[in-house]
Amino acid sequence: MIQIYADNVLVYDSRLAEYALQSLTLSRGLNVGGTAVITMPPHHPAYDAFVAFRTIVEVYKDGVLRFRGRALPPADDFYNMRTVTCEGERCFFQDALQDNS
């Protein structure tokens, strides 16, 4: 069983047909931030649930957290299929600025 949440809003549940995704790709590795790429059809209930750089996405497999990250700006194709790329938690601070004064 796989479940995906975006800020506690259900995006995908492998048991529910109305929450089906076009595709889901998850990449993780040792000492890397990892990415999740979610592609959904325009009629998906969570189509508008993602806000760039604010939405926290969590992927669970059999109740165990496998990925946590934030959504980047979504991209829509000619058929209005929405692709949301999420960067892992380790990537969050790449955008941070440090005051060296």
C-alpha cells in the first residue's frame, strides 16, 4: 500500500481508483536529497493542492515514511497533465542565505 500526502491532503492511495496517478517516480540514495516526480490527470482531486516551495509532500509505503520533501513549481503539458517534482529534505537549505557580517 502506497500513500502520498501534500500538506496532509491525500494525493494518492493505491486502494482508491479516484486518486490514481498517471505516474510516480521516487529516487533516493545515500547522502543525496532525493526526488519524487508525480504526474496526475486534470480531473484528479488534488490537482491544485501543490504550492511551489511551500507544500510538503510525504510518501508512505506500508505505513512507513519513505520520502519527505517540498514541491517545486508544477508543469502542465498539452493535455493538462500536471507534473510536480519534489525535492527531498536535504535540498531545502540550498535556497538559504547566510549573513556573514
